Amino acid sequence: MEIPKGTIKEHTIKSKELGEEVLLLIYLPANFSPLYKYSLLIAQDGRDYFQLGKIGRLADEYLFEREIENLIIIGIPYKDVEDRRRKYHPDGDQHQQYIRFLAHELVPFLDQEFPTYHMGSTRALIGDSLAATVSLMTALHYPHTFGKVLLQSPYVDEQVMEMVKSFTETEHLEIYHIVGNQETAVQTTNGKISDFLSPNRRLSSALTEKTFTYFYDEFNGDHTWTHWQPDLKRALKMMF
């Protein structure tokens, strides 16, 4: 039996916050209908999630088998490595603007365009590495807008730790968090070698101390899509 395939279409929206046009990759399920309501999954590193993560194919399969709830996936690609750093890195000069874009511009647009639930608990953010960092920071800034966040090997620094420690509205947020046990010498885009594992373990302790609905796991591997892609099977099923 052939699994019906959803469609991925491109759309651009003008962002006042960022002062630029933002490209969106919008996945609609094969049986999409305005008569149903849909949860939202918003992926930073959007093109990577569709091409390397094969998240659309996975959603096709799960939706066909009715293993996850009705889902629209929005991928936001980055233009280049510099653009990614400016928006995703806690020190990036467009970091705050990008977070506001997600909450104040993207969500209202999606709620207007598509039959969504208009509830934080049905909106999720996902990202890998720096894309996971900005997903977490956004959910911590706007826990009423984004109720779920899926973190694959996030970059964690003191700013991230401080924000988690001072966060109080834990009842609004569900967190899925994985990192590889070999992520001790990761070549980052600025050419430095960083240990991701220790900071992720510190982050996990901080999240565990709070009352978040929280899942953490360490996979056997390094900081690559080789491991993030298969993990999406569990992540999607667990969170949706």
C-alpha cells in the first residue's frame, strides 16, 4: 500500500522585526482539509529537517498510520552560516528580533492561514545544535505561545543556563532533549572545537530540578544528522 505524500510548498512572509523577507517551507499532510484542526511544528534549520531529517516523509507515514495527531510542519531555512549565527546564537545581533518574529509575526500568520488550535500546547519548536538553542530560548520567552520544544544536541552557554534557572512557568512547557555521548569535540561553524556533552548534562540537571514535563536521553554517537534523523521517529511520536 502506497503511503499518500503530503505537499511541501514555499511561501515568503515580510518580517518587520527582522526587516527582511523570510522564506517558509510549509508541509501540509496528504489529507489536509480546512475541516480539521492541526497542531504546528516549527523547525529552525528548516531545510535540513526536510532534506536531511526527512521529517515530511516520517510525518506522511505516521499520519497515514494514525500514530500522531494532525500536524502541519513549518521549516524556516537559514540563508548561510552567518545568517544562522546572527539569528540563532544567544549573542547573535538578530537573536531577539528572530525570537519576536517567531512569536509575534509567524504564529499570527499561521493561525490566520491554517486551521490551527490557537493554543500554546499545540505549537512546538524543533531544532538541532544552534537551531535547538534558539528554539529553547523562544519557548522560555513565550511559554504561552509555544508549549513544546524538541532539542537535538543544543548549544548551551551561560545565558541559556541562566534563563532556564530563572524560568518559573514550567507547567506550560514540555521538553524533549537528546545529545550524543560522543559530542565532546564538536567542530562549530566559527572553527572552534567545543564540548557539547558536559553543558547538555548541566542543562539536563537544571531542567530536571524544575517541574517541566521533560524527557532526556543520550544517544550513542556524535553531533550529526546520522543520529538526529533516526531520533525524529521517537521525538514525533512522543510529542504528538
